[in-house]
Amino acid sequence: MMRTRQESAHHVVILGAGYAGMAAAIQLAARAKRRAGVQVTVVNAQERFTERMRLHMAATGQRLAELSIPELLEGTGARFVRGWVTAVDADAKTVRIDDDRVLRYDTLVYGLGSVADTSRVPGVEEHAYTLSGAQEAELLADRLARLDGGTVVVAGSGLTGIESAAEIAERYPRSNVVLLGRAEPGAAMNPRAKAYVHAALDRLGVQVRSGVEVVKVLPGAVELAGGETIAADAVLWTSGTRVSPLAAAAGLAVDERGLVITDAALRSVSHPEVYAIGDAAAIRQGYGIMHGTCQGGMPTGVHAALSIDRSLSGRRPKPFRFGYYHTPVSLGRGDAVVQFTRPDDTPRRVRLTGRLAVRYKETVTASPWPTYGRMKKMPASGAFWPRGGRFTKIRDGR
Ligand SMILES: Cc1cc2nc3c(=O)[nH]c(=O)nc-3n(C[C@H](O)[C@H](O)[C@H](O)COP(=O)(O)OP(=O)(O)OC[C@H]3O[C@@H](n4cnc5c(N)ncnc54)[C@H](O)[C@@H]3O)c2cc1C
């Protein structure tokens, strides 16, 4: 029996069109255009691209650009499927969507990202807001707009917590913003950058309480270890992230957090026809497992696409190497700090602050979409990032 062209094509299905998934989709589709018999399908919950790096802005009522994933994919040959992935069958090599559609794949790229971890502390799921997605940010925006005053507790003093607390305090100066966390804000920065963060939060009127642990979120308050409660009209939870349970349920090898464990080429160690990228993947470098950032996530997407392209032409995929170079943090719209880092993400002495840092941060945040546009025309233009030298080299036995 003759097979149709569609049936005999090599099907690559990319799950998740976030920063990493879009990089993989555009890079692969642009390369696959020159190659007959490769069909790329991108599955994502929304048609609109979520600029996650701007969700603290969306949460304070700032309008974000309408970035359409299907429009960007136009002309690349990639197909877009809007839907919520409910299951991956790694044996049958199929993906199930919430409307019961089933997509078959030969190669899968797993890039479903991460969301705020609302599961560890009682009451977070029911009573706290998150920045897990655009809808969640809008819910907080509604609450803050109606509140315009009162106490807003931001739980978690990492970068998302700092950026959110600063943004809320700047937009709603009548609010009392309290930033709670185990570590001091900017703990991973060099002492001068950290001092800058503290001074900026202080100037904006953010009350910082470090060395505290939130053990419960109640309607209208948070409870700290030791029993103290802090009244809150709104609680934003930014402490920790978790990933979709789909990879573990599919039987892919995952770590204790559910991230897909990859080999050096970003293939699942248990299912080599599955590539894992971005926040959803546990990717080992010489300095340890990469932590979730857009900075590192986009290169993982591009690398997965390059590896698939190489495999399809009978070549061996190359090992992925990535070294960090910066930590840009906004402190409201008028201030920011950029901590430059070594490839293992430890801070260098060099930093930017003030208006220059604001401009740098905005350039970085705005860059993914135009980068995808460029890659569409010139795929090679997306294939440059710092490889990290000796920091990322994996020695034998590790
Ligand atoms: C407020 C904030 C500020 C940040 N600032 C920075 C920064 O300055 N620099 C930096 O490098 N990083 C920053 N990050 C982190 C960065 O946003 C993430 O590391 C990045 O988004 C990870 O990209 P990703 O493609 O892996 O996942 P995501 O961007 O989360 O994309 C995953 C996609 O998969 C979709 N999806 C998930 N599950 C399903 C499903 N079951 N079915 C269908 N679709 C699904 C989601 O809707 C989403 O579109 C920030 C994060 C936040 C929250």
C-alpha cells in the first residue's frame, strides 16, 4: 500500500511555546523548510505568547504587547495547535490534547516550562496570587486595582519577588508592600549590587523581612514559623517553582522535582526520541544543573532544534554547553540593577545600576520576539550564546 506524503513525514511535535519552545520551533521549522518530509507541530495552551519576564508588569495593570504565536509561525511551514496537553504516551509516541485530539510524533520536544509552586505551603493554592501565567497576573492586577492601598505581602525574596514588590510599591504608593523571604533580597549578588537592591526597595517603601518562613496562607493573612501572623489584603506567592506532572506520568526519567533528565545533547536519558528544554528540563553542566531562566532556556530550544536537524541528516548531535552572563533585575520602571556573572552564575564585581541598567534590562526583556523573527529568515543568527568555557565542561565521573 502506498503511504501518503503526510504519513511518511517525520513528525516533530513541540510541547509548549514559551521562550524555549518558540526558539526550538522557529529554529527547526526554518531549517526543516529546506528538507522535504519533516513536519513540525507546535502545541501551546494559548495563541498569545506569554512574556513571562513581564508578568510583574502585567500584574500591576501595565498592558503587554499582543504577540501572536500562529502569526510568527506563518511562512515557516510549522503547524500550530492550540490546546492543553493532558497526556504523553511515550510508548505509543502520542500526545493527547484536552479536546481529545491525539498527535503522533517521531520526535518530541518537551518544553512545558514551570509555574509557581503552590503545593508546599497550606493555603497558597486557595488564597495566594501567582505569576504563573498571563491569566494569573491579570487576577492580581484586578485585585490591586480595586485595593489601591492596604497591605500586599510578597512571599519569596528571589528575583521574581524583588521585581514584583518594587513594581507594586511604585504603581500603588499608598499600599504597604511587605517582602518576606528566607534569604535577603539579592543574596546571590555582589555586596554592592545587593546594597543597591536594598536601597531601592527602601526608597520605594517596601518593608523587607528576611530570615522568615511563611508556613501558612490564610484568608487575609500569612502565618510565619513561630506563630506570628501578618495581615494581608493580597498575597503574591513567588517562592519556588514546580513543573507539569506529565513527563513523570509518561514514564520519562525525571529528577526529584519532576524535571526531565537529559543527556548532553538534551535528549531524555530514558527516551532518546524526546528532547527536553527550558524550565522543564534538568540539564547538567560542569557547574551543576541549570536553573530556569529565559537566558538559558532559549539556547536549549535552539540546541534541541540543531540536534534534531543533525540527527535527521544522519549526523550525531553535539553536546549542549551554556554559561550564564548576567542577572538583570528591574526595580520598578525607573530603576534596575544588572549583576554580571561568571558562567556558573556566581557574581562578578561588574554591575550596572540606574537608568543604564533600566535600558539594559528592557533590551534583554524585549529581545526574544525580534530574535525569533530574525531566526525565521536566518536560522544561524540564533545559534550564538556563551558556551561557558571550563565552567561548563563536564569532567568524567560526574
Ligand atoms: C516575573 C518573572 C520575571 C522573570 N524575569 C526573568 C529574567 O529577567 N531573565 C530570565 O532569564 N528569566 C526570567 N524569568 C524566568 C523565565 O520567565 C523562565 O525561565 C522562562 O519563561 C522559561 O521558559 P520556558 O519556555 O521553559 O517556559 P515558559 O515560558 O513557562 O513556557 C511554557 C509554555 O508551555 C505552556 N504550557 C504549559 N503546560 C501546558 C500544557 N499542559 N498544555 C499546553 N501548553 C502548556 C505554557 O502556557 C507556556 O506557554 C522570569 C520569570 C518571572 C515569573
